[in-house]
Amino acid sequence: MTKTIYVDNAATTAMSDRAIEAMKPYLKEIYGNPSSLHGVGQRAKEELESARAAVAACLGAERGEIYFTSGGSEADNQAIRSAAYNGAAKGKRHLISTNFEHHAVLHTLKKLEGERFEVTYLPVDQNGLITPAQVDEAIRPDTALVTVMYANNEVGTILPIRDIGAVCRRRKVPFHTDAVQAVGHIPVDVVADNIDMLSLSAHKFHGPKGVGVLYCKKSLPLRTFIEGGAQEKGKRAGTENLAGICSMAAALQEAIAHLYENMAKEELLRDMLIDGLSIIPHSKLNGDRVKRLPGNVNMCFEGIEGESLLLLLDQKGICASSGSACTSGSLDPSHVLLALGLKHEVAHGSLRLSLCPDNTEEEMKYIIDGVKEVVSYLRSISPVWEELEKGQRPHLI
Ligand SMILES: *Cc1c(COP(=O)(O)O)cnc(C)c1O
């Protein structure tokens, strides 16, 4: 049996021991419904509120500004729809975003376009960056929301959120950021970063799946997303996922406590991979080399089919991705790589390796050797590569 090397942490992470331990009491001992008035319920309510305070402290927010959700997708949906409908009530039906957001954002915006909203998708540059000036220029008197992701899940680019937030504040437009890939991985502070609404998800930082947070600044009205009860101040009905919420709070506290040492560790491994894989001829790193998540590597290898690369790596025990989990399985190239200006042929040969602090230097060496071997094998049997090598078609990278 080959050992499994998991380098797909942008898709999801393993739960940490601390997150698992933090969950246990709520499965049996503290099982109450936080809405019940009796002692068992009130005990649960206390735990719920202390988890809320812990999450708030990790983000620089206030306890009352934290709304628990079922994850990042739900938080994105609620934030965007809430701001859109609040804007529409004042005659503002214009929204601003980028062309390389997560589908939870893009598909929500597409739906709103069908509801007579107009969306400006700012084009990112070849590294996946937009400038605050682009946002400033796009804002109109009828702009209801700017939503820009904190860090991209495929290519790892970290956007200039603090400066974009400052523009939005000056122009008095609500600003939402999908920070699912950022929180727990790089410093995020809603006050310092001028953020009005933020989405995060526990399973991206070694917490459980199916639980997340929408932060909404207290001065900003939040619309109810799920009807049916008074939970989450009436904004999101449903008996709270107490075990998941308390486990998420523990995972987040743990991630923040070790943030800088984890970043340094991941950066070291990431740079080993980038240096080792860049030696492969006609390869290219996607995303910004510097403004980059500590654990993200995304590369293209010309003449390679991403799916075949993944399958052969899997046979070597390497669990990686071609991009986002949501697009894998479909044959369309990633919208993120196309937004960076990559040609379809090149975008098809992409590989994303996303690290966690538990990965090791030995694993990186194994991955580098494995990718080199698989890439040269696939090229040796590829008619496209033969044409490229014979000069019958030009190399694109
Ligand atoms: C994973 C992810 C989401 C979705 O979060 P879920 O909790 O899985 O719904 C949204 N945005 C980004 C950037 C992500 O990486």
C-alpha cells in the first residue's frame, strides 16, 4: 500500500484533534436546544454564545456581529442577497465583483442578474489581482454592494482587501469579502481591513464540514435568509449545530494561535514545490508569486491533460486537484485560469497542490519526483506534445 499524501487542503482539511475533542461534549452531555428555557437548554445557550465570542475575537469583530451558517456557500448567498435587496429598496441595483470568484458568489450574482440587477465583473490581471482604483472607477450612485474574495481558492492570489475596503468606505458602499481561503491561514481583521461582511467556513481550517460564519457589521442591516425561528437574531432559522459551532470555534482559535508559525512552515514547503516543479520545461506557475497564500501551488504543464495527471498522481498516493472541487468532473477549463488569460489548451493542464502545516519536506520531494515522472510519461504518449516538439504548433508556455 502506498502512503497517502494529502495536498488538497483548499478543497477540505482533516479535522484537528482539538476540533474533534471540542465537539464531543455536545454529542452527549450538552445536548440541549439553546432555545429551550430549562437548564439543559440554557447550558447549551451559554456554550453557543461563548463560541460566538471566541469567533468574534479571532476576527476583531463583536459577538453580536457573528451569525452562524451551514458554511461558506450559505454565508456568501446571504451576504450578497441581503445587500442586493437592501440596495434595491433604495433604488440601487448595481453590484460589483470580479470574474474569478468562487461559484457560491458568481452563481448568486448570476441569479440576481435574472432579477433585474446589473453586475460589473472586474477583470483580474494575469496574476489574479485587481486594483482599488478599478473598484473606485466602477462604483456608481446606484451601487448596492462590492464583493471581492480575500484570497482565491484555485491560484492562491491574495487581493488588496484593506485598500478595496477603504475605497468602499469612502464611497459609502457595503463591502463583502469571501474570506473562506484566508481565515485561519493569513491575518484577517474585519476592522483593520475595512470589511462590512465576511464569509468563512470551518472545514477549510481543520474544523468540521457544514458550519461557517457570516460576519455582518452591526451598522449594516442583514436580511433573513432562512425563515422559521428566532435563532441567530431571526436572520437564520434552525436549531443551531452546536457541536459543529463549538468545534469550529476551537479550530479557529487553534489556527490563530499558531498562525505565523504555520504560515512560515507552509511557505517553506510551498517554495520547495514551486522551485522543484518549475524545472519541468514548458511549465508555468499560476497566480501571484508574492501575494500568495502560504499553502498554495498552482501550475500548468503544457501538453498535459489535467485529469490524467491527477489520476496517475493518485496511483502514487498523491491527492491533488486540478482546480476547484466544484469544477472537477466537468471538462470545462477553470473559469479562474481563463480569467488570468490562460489559453484553453494550457488551462486544461493545471495542477493545484494545497498544503497544511502537517505536510513534510519528504512529502514535497516525493511529489516533485512523482509529478516530473508523470508529466514526462504523459508527454511521451501525447500526440499534441509531439507536434509541439516537432515545431508543428507553437509552444504557448
Ligand atoms: C470552500 C469555499 C467556499 C464554500 O464553502 P463551503 O463551506 O464548502 O460551502 C466558498 N468560497 C471559497 C473561496 C471556498 O474556498
